[in-house]
Amino acid sequence: MKGTVALVFAGVACAVLSGCGLTSSPADDLTFTAPTAWHSSPGIMGFMQFWTPSEKSEEVLMLFRSPKQIDREQILENGKLKDVKFSQEHQITICGNEPAMFFKGSAESSTGNQPSKPHSLEMTIANAGSATYFAMYVYPLDGHPNAQAESALRELCVKK
């Protein structure tokens, strides 16, 4: 019984003192930097986080970390995107000499209670350390991309 109480106490202490990683960001071990003044969601167990310039914006930058290889279709399904059409899909080099895959295209996406409409989509998938990362930037089809958000797509580099 004392062992059980000690384990429960240790678990509660861990949650109170450190959150046990519940709100850690997938960007913690990367050089990834979201655009200045964008608002972030809390990190979700070190696996997912979102950034937007404002609450009503149709722009979103997403960063995901997976401990195993993932494919593009899983990413798009989780991003709730429909009718994805890629105009570009090619290998790029990031972090000096690390290979990554870059995708650019359009997709139907909705925000809040708004109806779905076309958006531009840019995405990079890379292996960094022992994980696979992907960063996705979605913005209005008729809008201009944020240069800092586009740059963040190429910052999936492990901090040294």
C-alpha cells in the first residue's frame, strides 16, 4: 500500500512540477522558429503545435513530430484538408546538407464555422534526430505568403 501511495504522489508531483511533457512543443529540439508575434497553441505532448497571426486569420503554421515514418496522406488527413492538388513535389536540402521533401499546392480548408474554400499549402517533411518532422503552412489562395512562415518550413534542424 505504501508503494502505491508513493507512486501516486510521484505521479502528481511530476504533473505539477513539469507537466510531464503534456505541453511540450515539437520545436523544443529544433531550430524551428514561428513568425514573430504569431500566437501559438500549447504544444501537445511534444507531437503537435499550431501558430496563427490572429484568432480570425486563415493562415496557420503547423509542426508535427512522429517517432516513426509517416506518409503524406496521413498528414493531409490529419490536417483536415480536402481536394489537395500539388503543383510542386521535390527533394530539397535543409540544415546544410540534410534531405527533405517539399510540397506546394492547394487544398480546400475551413476555419472555425466558415465554409470550406481554397487555400495555398506548403509542406516540408524531414528526418531529424530519431524522429520525422513535418511543417505545414496554409494561407488564403489569393493571399501573399508570410516569408517567416515559409522560412520556418526549412528549419527542421536538430539544435546542436
